[in-house]
Amino acid sequence: MTYDPGLSGWGGAPRSTPAARVRATDLDAIRRVLAGAGRRGVTLRGLGRSYGDASLNAGGTVLEMPALDGTFVLHDDGRLTVSAGHSLDTILRRILPHGWWLPVVPGTRQVTVGGAIAADVHGKNHHVDGTFGAHVESLRLVLADGDLVEVSPTQDPELFWATVGGMGLTGVIVEATLRLHRVETSYFLVDTDRTDDVHGLLDLIDAHGDEHRYSVAWFDTATTGARLGRAVLTAGDSAPVSALDPERRRDPLAFDAPTLGKVPLTPPLSLVNRWTARAFNELWYRKAPASRRGEVQDITQFFHPLDLVDDWNRVYGPAGFVQYQAVVPDRESLVELVERIGTSDHVSSLNVLKRFGAANPSPLSFPMPGLTLAADFPIRPGLGALLADLDAIVTAAGGRLYLAKDARTDAATLAAGYPRLDDFRAVRSRVGADRVFTSDLARRLEL
Ligand SMILES: Cc1cc2nc3c(=O)[nH]c(=O)nc-3n(C[C@H](O)[C@H](O)[C@H](O)COP(=O)(O)OP(=O)(O)OC[C@H]3O[C@@H](n4cnc5c(N)ncnc54)[C@H](O)[C@@H]3O)c2cc1C
């Protein structure tokens, strides 16, 4: 008998073993799986880029969506109708030559359309454009009984908004029509500023945070003391052709997203520890200019430095890592989170901070007005206690955690951040989804 390590999300933990993994190739295959759902139900899985247990189903069926990638219709007016299994990477490669760009792009292109809608993902432009769901004109959903329905903000809006951000728990998203953005080039004009600590960063965001369509900050929690939270803020906009050098002007809409290869195997121990994290953070900070205006950057540089190396999550070793992402409404609570991390004996190798704009009508969508922080911690003894402390700060502030990143919180903490959870449960029950659609995350958090 061979050892089955089971499935995990991007963080590598927890792992769980489904009873069956089935590829969703067409509507018939999907309907067969739903009709045969056993007691442990069905979980949908895109490219497995959620960090925790959202696409896991111990003892049940995992329905894998990436094979559902047939329909691809680019309408003249910039709407795109696509099957839900297409990745954002594939879509960008196909729409860019026609001068279109996706309205919201998360920190990796390796996610499916279904996963992007189910997590209602956000990008660097949330303060201007909102989430992915805000740009979905309509979607087609297979319900628990096999019925195919079309929903939109005007056609069964409750089911539409419960599906946006609903983590695959209302039905199978099989197709969506998205509204795209026009671009002249595939490049970005970027301003960079360095700050000495987290207070300087928040001042900068307060003063200049709305000047560009895209903005995000990387900050350092491995360096403690007066320089805790020193940061590099990058903000920019799509570049016009006139900003490009002659060589890039020859093919301004080229899909220019260089990659370097992949991490070939999982080392026996995490390569991320206090010393390597400090060195990495020092390097990242030093390589950024103190202030620079109008630099032309390609897709990898500006949007997806994490896509430079495939399977980079392996560097955390077999124990894996947790990405802790929360949003809090005020800067005092954000500073409290950063200080709690900085004074702990756990190290976060990569930290990201962004100011969100308005929330949307989805009961489970994560973004709300305030500041979001994401921090990557290698898993080792004692981490749970630190993260429980962070949860307490978030809950006291009236903030919330992001389901697509979560692997470990409890139902009460989650519910405190999502006051409309019962609205979500009511829609789930109305369409019979609670009989079929589930996941390890849904059971853990009683969704
Ligand atoms: C390096 C990296 C950077 C990231 N950056 C960001 C970021 O900037 N912003 C952000 O918001 N997120 C970010 N994420 C998280 C990622 O965008 C989300 O977790 C996304 O949902 C992953 O999509 P997926 O296709 O891999 O879905 P999976 O991870 O496989 O599944 C995610 C959820 O979607 C459901 N689902 C999948 N397909 C369907 C379907 N067809 N119908 C219904 N439900 C479905 C699953 O059941 C599950 O609940 C990042 C992740 C990584 C690894």
C-alpha cells in the first residue's frame, strides 16, 4: 500500500484525504457527482491557491474545476464570457493582445475564475475598483439538484451575492461574464517610497493613498525596535504607449511576465527562520530606492513577483506555513497587530499592507473599509497562541479574517467579523446547497 499524503491548500497545512477526486469536464460530469454526493458532500477546487482548508474535503468528494475551460468569448464591448476553470494567467495572455486587462488581479495569476469569484478576491486597486465580484455581470451556477441557473446583481441578487465570496458553498460556478478594463500597454508606471517605520507608512498612505489606481506596501516585521514596520510603498497606473522606450513600443501589449523556474522539491526543514527572514527583509528594503517616480515596470515586477518562482511554498518544508490576513477599521489596531508580531518569537517572512475601499453587498466578502495586513508565518510550536492574540485584536477592533487564507481560527471568531453570516446560511438553505456543498473549512467554521 502506498502512503497518500492527501491534499492541502497553498500553505501546505492542514492536509486531508478525500474519498474521491473527480475532474469537472462538462455539465454532465458535474451533475453526476452532485447526484452521487455521499454524507461527506462535495467540495469544489480550482488551482488550490487558497492557503488553508477551503478546497479540502476529508472523506468526501473533491470536484476539480480547472478542466472546465471551454467557453472563451471576448465581446467587442470588453465583456468576456468564460468557463470558470480558466486561470487568470490564461485569460490575460489571451485578452492583452486585444488591449484588455482584468479588472481585478490578485497577487498570483494562478487562480481560476471560479476561485476568484468564490473568494471575491481583491487586488492592489481595491480602493478604486472594489473586488472581483464587482466586475461580474452575471454567472451560471449548477445548484445542488443539478439545475443550471443564471444569476446577477439584478437576477436573484441574494444568490448572486452569496455566491460571490461564498467559498463554493452555494453551487458550482461554471461560467461568468466579466467586464474588462481597456489598456494601451501591458506595463505600469510606478512610484516607489520607502518609510522608516509603520507610522511613516500609514502617514504616507493617508496623505497619498488615493493618487493612483494601484497601490500596496511591503513591510518588515523581522527587524524590530525603532525600525519595526519599515516599508516600501509602490503605487502606479497602467502605462500609456508614450511612456515606453522604443523597444517596448514595438509590442506594447506583449505579455511581459518573466519567470525563473521552480523550487524542485520540499526541503526536510523550513528554509524560512528568523535569520533568513531578516536577511530577506534587509535585502528587499535595501534594493528599493528611497523615492522614485514614474518607473516603467512589467507584470512580474509590479503585480506578480511571487509568480517569478513556481512552487515557492515548498521552501517552508513539510510543516508548511500560515498566511494570516485580517482587516481592521483603524490604524491604531493595525499598529497593535504589527507590534504584537514584532515582539513575538515567531517570524513573518513576508508582510503586505493595503488600505481597502468600500465593501460590497456579499455577506461573506472579506474587504471592508480599513487597513488589511497579510503575514506569512512558518508553522512551529506556539504559533497558535500568537495567532489567537492577533484574532483578539482584530475582533476587538471590529475587523475580520479572510476565509481564503484561514486554516485555523474558530467559528465564534469568524462569526464576530461577519455579522451577516445568517443571511448567507439562509440562501444556502433556500437552494438546498447545505445538503451537498461543504468543505473542511465549512465544517470547522460552521458556515
Ligand atoms: C501567491 C498568492 C497570492 C495571492 N494574492 C491574493 C490577493 O492579492 N488577493 C486575494 O484576494 N487573494 C489572493 N490570494 C488567494 C487566492 O486568490 C484565492 O484563494 C483564490 O480563491 C484561489 O483560487 P483557486 O482557483 O486556486 O481556488 P481554490 O483555492 O482551489 O478554491 C478557493 C475556493 O473557491 C471555491 N471554488 C473554486 N472553484 C469554484 C467554482 N468553479 N465554483 C464555486 N466555487 C469554487 C473552492 O471551493 C474554495 O472554497 C493569493 C494566493 C496566493 C497563493
